[in-house]
Amino acid sequence: MPRIAIDAMGGDHAPGVVVRGAYKSATEHADWPHILVGDEAAVRRELEACGAPLPNISVVHAPEAVGMHEHAVEALRSKKQSSIAISVGMVKQGHADAVLSAGNTGAFVASATLGLRLLPGVKRAGILTTLPTLRGRIVIMDVGANVEAKPLHLMQYAVMADKFYRSVIHDGKACKVGLISVGSEEGKGNALTKETHALLQQCELDFKGNVEGHEIYEGQCEIVVCDGMVGNIILKMSEGLSEILIKMFVGHATRNGLADEPRFKATVGDMIKAVDWREVGGAALLGVNGVVVIAHGRSDERAIISGIRTAAFCCDSKMNEKIVDALKLENSKAGAATEA
């Protein structure tokens, strides 16, 4: 019965979209307590418009909100009672098991990292999300939290991503790990890639080796590891390319008179569902002492529902406990005690 704190004021379309998404999620999952954090009057107005009150939805007042374009650290310092700070605080105080926000990503990551601290043995938190491939969705980490990563950080990301994939996406399924590089050969890449490659070879993981960009979408690995700058570029390019390809596909079909054909509509619907980021709804901030899900700023109701579902699955799977146990062994082998 995961208790999920939801930043009702975060996102491009808050609080309406967030509240409506949470309401639909609460309707579908009566045993999940949904805690909406934000301007109480505004949140309750949106709830009243949704329908009858639900026993598994509560509201916690937050008098302040962090804007999408505010400087993260300055906003956290000046707005101690923001919906982000209070939502994270609920997890820290034990009043919630997970927190979700579609708001200012920098402020959310900083608040979660500083407020919840890192799990034992973790050196840097990282952001994990999924990507569509020919063989189903895979996970990639890091996609933006740590743009100046060290080899030990990437090794730990691989371990954390492995536990996420096995716990949340495919229970117990074997999975291969790939390291993003400019070539598949072992000696390819910069110093970071080469040193990380050596560490991953020592891990209790099914390490495939280096993978190139095009191999990601072939689904040759279930887990892809890279630093935050590379990962963020891959993520944003993937989202943009998916949307453009769908539009091009529909455009060509329309010009050829296929747009109203029932089988074409069904095919496009299936394709959109397979590549749509809203089906995932959020990225997980792994390595912090709590379950933290970062939703896209332009999330709609479906994305909010998906993000809440991801948070609940992370809680139910005891993922953080598995990460701590796995890192004890890998850190020992990597000499983590002497690393920065």
C-alpha cells in the first residue's frame, strides 16, 4: 500500500492536469494513498471538478511553488514551503513512501538529494528512464543528473539500473548491460569509457561491452549506461525523433489515402503507444534514500498516471534494498572506499 506524495503545483499544466491524473489513478488503485501537495484552495477546486471525493486522496497545503524556469538552488533556499520541498519532506519524515513531481527538475533533484541523502554505498544519484526498441523498452542511466561522472559512478549506475529493470520492468528477467561509446571495440572511447569498461568487467552483471548509438534501438542490451550529458542528449533526441517519425508516417499515409483505413488507424495507435513517453510517465532518481519519480514538465493526465504507477511499483519491489545489497559486493571489488 504505497503512499505517494504528488507535487500538485509542478508542471506546465499544473495543478489541473496533475490533480486529474491523480484522481484517475486513485480511482483505479483504491489501495494506494495519493497525497496531493500544493495550494489547498486551488487543488480542492480541481478535485471538486473531478467528481465525488475519494477516501484515498488527501491534500497537504503548500503556500509556495517553484517555477519551471527558476534557478534551482535559489528557489529552494527562498521557498522553504514550496510544494516540492514539502513533498520531499513527507518522504523524509516517513509520511509518504514515494514522491512524484513534474515541476522544476533541477529543484526537485536537488531537494531530493539534499533532503533524503544517498543510499549507503552510493556515490552519486542518477536519473534512469526507458527507451523504446525493436525488442521492447530498455533502461538508460544517467540522463541528466551527473554530467561529470567518474568510472565508479557509471559502474554503480549499471548496478542500480539492473535492479530497477529486474524489479520494476521484468521481474527477475536476465538482462545485458551495455556501455555507450564511439565504437563497440573494447579500446574505443575516452578515458571515462575505458576505465568504466574495466570496472564493469569485474561486476556480477552480464556486461556485453561497448555499444554504439544505433545498437540502443535494436534492443541488444536491456540496460545502457552513460554519463548524464550523453544520456540527456540521447533522451531528448529520442523523444523528438519518435514524434517526427509518427508525423511523417501519418503524413505519407494521408497523402496516399490511407488515413481513414481502420487497419491503418489501429497500426498507428499501436505504434504511438509503443514509443510514447507518456506510457512511462517519469524517470526514476536512483541512489537516494527514497523513491523519487521525475515526470516530464509537459505531462498530461496519462503521463501523471504512469508516473504514479512507476512510483508504486518501485515501492512494492523493495528496489532500494536490493540496490544497497548489490552495491556492497561491487563497491568492495572496485575499491570504492578510496574513491571520491
